[in-house]
Amino acid sequence: MDTKYEVHQLNTIFYNFSNYCHIVEDKASKAALVVDPAWELEKIANKLYKLDIELRAILLTHSHYDHVNLVGPLLKRFNPQVYMSKAEIDYYGFRCKNLNALNHMDEIALGDTDVTCLHTPGHTAGGMCYLLQDSIFTGDTLFIEGCGICNCKGGSPEQMFDSIQLIKAVVNPDTLIYPAHSFGKMPGQTLDFLMKENIYFQIEKKEFFVDFRMRENQKGLFNFK
């Protein structure tokens, strides 16, 4: 599919934490946004400089530290606008300069690139996914191999089930899924791949989903690759 943007994927590391930070470049305007910037400031900044693009926006899927810790440094260097769901801001009290509150189905324009904001609680109270023409950035709501844990403050396995049903209902099967973490499979698989391979897409009854997501003695929950 011919898109108006390009996705640049960066793996950023801090000790045992491995995150995927994504830069979206609008081809026509050379404007850029970054999703969930974490850990390695110079890796992100140098990529922006190398591409010769202007950082205009930071999109935050939720407020956990490993997704927001570079907001301050990027604001100081580039002064972009920052976006997070209103539900997340209200529940956890996240604050920063240039902060914009989003509601479900709000839209953001980056040059010729349109972003639709989907409220997807479950991992946190105000989790948000960002849907583009053929890409969606899912933070910790959805991984290629599974979905986010639901026992954090504000988390809910019932809401996670509903969020996955929403994604199944509104996202095209050919859309590329870009989560913030990997357990071995690279971000950028299609939703159709997840529908076949991700067990959380196979469970149709909410009560079964809740029992499975909250089962005891799960291992490797933070073994990010």
C-alpha cells in the first residue's frame, strides 16, 4: 500500500529493559512524531537529524515510566506537542509541558498523515492506541505474542478483553502492529497474523479471557527482547 508516511523503528535499551520506539515521518512535510520515547535520547535524536525531519509531536500510549522517560529531554531539545488520553491524564495525574488530552476517536494530523486515537484500557485506565493508514501503535495493550498485564494500578482484564474486541472490529487485517515491546517476534506483523497466532485473539468469552489473563505463576512477563 502506498502510504503518505514512513515508520522508523528503534530498539532502545536500559539495563534489562528493551523498548521499541517508533518515529513516523510524514513524507510530504518532513514532519515527524515519535511514539513512547524511552531510554536512549541520542539514538532518537540522531535518527531525526539523519532523516532531516522535524519532531512535531510525541504520542504516548500510557504513562508508565518506560514509555515516557524521554518526554522531558525531547521537549527541551525540540519543543513538540505531547498527546495522551484524557482518561490516563486524569487517573494518574501525568503532567508535562505542551500536553494535549485526547478522547476516543479523536484525530491528529501530521502533515498529510492522519492519526486516529483509540481508547484501549486494560493495561492502564487510559491506554491509547494510535491508528494510521496501515499501521497501529499499541504500546502495552497488544504485543505480537500476547497482551499487556492487567494487574497494574488502573488495569482491568475485562477492559483488556473489550479493547482487543475493539481492535478486531475497527482495524483492517492487513494493518501492521507496532507494540512497544517484543518477546521475540519483531513488531510490524499484520493484524491477520495476530488473529491466527496470538492466543488472546482466540478467546471469545470474556470470563475465559479474564481467567486466562490473570492465571497464577506466569513466567517471563518482562523478558523483553
